[in-house]
Amino acid sequence: MDTTYETLLSKAINGDIGAFDKLTRGHHKKVFNIMLGVCGDRDEASRLAQEVFVRAYKEIITGKCKLSVPLLIYRLTLNICREVMPQCSNSSQITVPVDM
């Protein structure tokens, strides 16, 4: 891993929200678009995407997460999709991009 990533991760583990933002910045649009595909509602997609990043932050600050930040976000996105799909009318078939 590159030292910038490790430095940001270390700061995020210690509660630095700015470092967490830098680690996750490139993933917001992708997560939102996946959630929009799942539920079909922009407000709900925004709420679900926010939930992904809240859960990611909680996992990171524990210092116990062994996944890279992108993989953690991907896993959480899939988990939340699984949680909400039964309740969403737009969820007959979901495609999640691999390059997340």
C-alpha cells in the first residue's frame, strides 16, 4: 500500500473525518448510482448511500477492519442492497459494477 493511503487510514482510525473523506471521496457517486438502481428514488438512494459511509466510518474507527477501504465500501454497499431489495419495487434485477 502506498504511504499516503496508510497515513490517511491511520488518521481515519484516529477519528479524522477529513482523512476518511479523502479515502472515500471517489466512491460516493458509484455507491449512490447503485442505490438509485436498487430503489429508484433519489432521496432514498442518497439515504442508503449515506448509510454505507456511516457504517464504513464506524468499522474503520474500530481499527479492526482488515479490508481495504474500497473493498469495505463495496461489501457494505452489497449488504445494504440485500437488506433493502425486498422492500424496493425497482429491485427485480440489479447490476453492480465490478470496478467499484
